[in-house]
Amino acid sequence: MKAAVRVFHEQGVEKTTLGDIARAAEVPLGNVYYYFKTKDQLVDATVDAHREQLEALTAQLDALPDPAARLKALVAGWVDQRETAARYGCPFGTLATELDKRDDGLDQAAAQVMRALLAWVEAQFTQLGRADAAALAVELVAAYQGMSVLTNTLRDPGLMAVQGERLQSWIDGIAGR
């Protein structure tokens, strides 16, 4: 699954073959076919892997002492991936955008993962006492997706670093720090 997540991110779903995944995973192609009869099954499993990664990340962030620290750590994690974003874009955002062009239901599976991220971010803003928590969650996630697209388009990881600092300050302002 790690190989599939990486190769789909680097090449896109449409350009990737099951053979590409097998080579990246260093396994015979038959092994991939044993678990995934079609590429769509593998794409669906990849969306599930992103959901599991998000659940693990938010569980880890939930151990931090306050919601502002959790949000800032989320942003810091995004910024830490700036080199990857500069080359390939957001690991999940690019997949979600590609799946949205299809008419097979995988777009809805991806939307569920994005909704889970928004819900977690909204919960953090709610804990900060913000009545506009839902709008702030959309603003934060949209800011990340936007800076990820710009970082990728301009191939400039520094852009993400600067924008990440701006988001950190924005969170401090909302938290009254």
C-alpha cells in the first residue's frame, strides 16, 4: 500500500499501472493481482490508506496540550512536506482532484477523507471557543491546499514555508496569543 500511495502521488492514477506498483513495492506483479484484481480496487485501498494515515495523525496530534498547539502542529507537518509538495503537490489533494474527474464513486470516498480532516480541524476551533469553527476549518484547509498547489506549480518549497508561518501566526491570533 505504501508503494501504491507513493506511485499514485508521483505519477497520478491514470498514468500508473499495476506493474508500476509492483516494481515500486519490489514484488512480482502476480502478488499485486492476488490482492487487487483491478486498478480501481487498488485506488480504493489507497484512499483507505490516506484515511488511516489521517486517523493516526489526528490521534497523535490529540495528545498535544491544547487545540491551538494541535492546529499549529498540523500546519508544521504540512510544511515539513514542502519538498514533496513542490515536486508532486499535496499527497491527498492531488489524488482527490484526479478522482473527481471520474464517475465511479471513488470521488465520494475521497470526499469522506477530506470531510474527516475538516471535522477534526473544526473540532479544534470549537475547543478554542469559536462560533465560526466550521468556516475557520474550511479556511485553514483551503489555505493549505492553495499553498500546496502554488508550491507545486512554482516548484518553490520556500513558498510553503512562508505561508506556513503565516498560518501559524493566524492560528495564534485566533487563539488570542
